[in-house]
Amino acid sequence: MNSHQVKVLDLILEHSAKTKLPNDYISYIMATVYHEVGVSLKPRSESLTYTSAKQIQKTWSSRFPTLASAQPYVRQAQKLANFVYGGRMGNNKANDGYTYRGRGLVQITGKDMYAKFSKILGVDLVKNPELANDLSIAVSILMEGMIRGVFTTLSLDQYLKGTKKDYVNARRIINADVKKNGEKI
């Protein structure tokens, strides 16, 4: 492991010690980070630079029913973000979809989510959305979101508390893609 990976895991462990999280919660949190951002464990911004209409259609099939409808968004990250995220999740201004695209260790998305974490952490993520990629803030978002159920209203307690150990469905804490990723995580 490199020094950055160690730092991320140390921050997770420090936060876990403060909140007295059980080891199974901690291991699930670490598995989630690995799934969301890969082995680098680095917070990142959602790129949205797709190189083919087929990739776009596969990712957002309900928004792009045909390859032709996805074609204008190939290699057009800002245009794509504003189309797929605009007009929802609190994104109500022209460029909000792109401004509040996924960031961090768990890809918080939408102005509403940035506002929620601004209140929880006491950091203005609405005015400074790029701060969601600051490592200490990204870890705090990850931890508080999974513990409190901020992302989807579901929390670690609902899936892992006591003798209940439903790691597959715990994916719902972050995303509803349980069939695709629940078992993997």
C-alpha cells in the first residue's frame, strides 16, 4: 500500500474509533470505498466523458432510449451532466448538473446532497463543491453518510446491526444497484 492508501484507511479508522463502530461496519465502509473509487482510494470527480453513445445509453438507458439520442453527448461531459442531472436533486440552474456532479469517495451528486453535507460538516460545499474531494472532507462525507443514512435514508444499522449481517443489501445505503454490485462489494 502507498502512503495515500494508508492515510485514507487511517482516517476511516480514526473516525470509526470516535463513533465506536464495530469491525463489520468498518470493513463494509472500506469495501464501499474500494468499489466506488478503486484501489487508489482517491476522492475524485465524476468524469462523464464517455467515448461512445453505447456507453452513455447503457448507463442512462431511461434517458437515452436510442443510440442516436446519446450520440450528441459523446465526449461532452458538461453537456451530459447538465442533461442527466439537471432539473432534479436540487439542480435548478443552467449548469448545476455539472457543478454538482459526483465527487468524493462515494460520489455525492446533486445540489441537495451538497447542501445536506454542508450542514452536517459545517463546510460550504454548495459554494465550493470541489471541497468534496478534499480527503478529510471526503472521509467525513463517507462516514457520516453511511452512519446517518444521508445518501438514501438507509444506514449501516439497518443492515449490519447486532446479528443481522446483510452485506449484499447494504449496498442500498449508497445506491440501489444491488443486483449489479451488492454481491461484489
